[in-house]
Amino acid sequence: MKHPQQDAEPWKDEIVAEVRAAREQLFAACDHDLKKLAARLRQTERAHGRVPVTYPKREPSKEPAA
């Protein structure tokens, strides 16, 4: 017995498709290199006067989790 949605075409959301296409364009512009993409995003933040939020480094506790 087949599930009724098994042969159905997957649901498509225009907004999700647009966001994914934009992501792919950005990533392709950086030669699909994650480090280049991160550097580009940091550069864009600085160019727009954005200050990224940073938190102090946390050390793992030596106590076992409850």
C-alpha cells in the first residue's frame, strides 16, 4: 500500500526558493569556499557599520550534566 503523498510533487515555496537562489549566488561568487564567504560577509558588515556580537570564550564545566 502506497502513501497518498508518495507520488505527489514536493511542495514549493517561492520565498524559500528565492532565498536559496541568493545563497547559491553568494556562495558561487566565493568559489564555493566557506572561508572566503565568511570573510566576504565580515567585510560587508564592516562596510555597513555593523558590529558583530561577540561573547567571551566559555570553558566547559568539569561537572557532569544533571
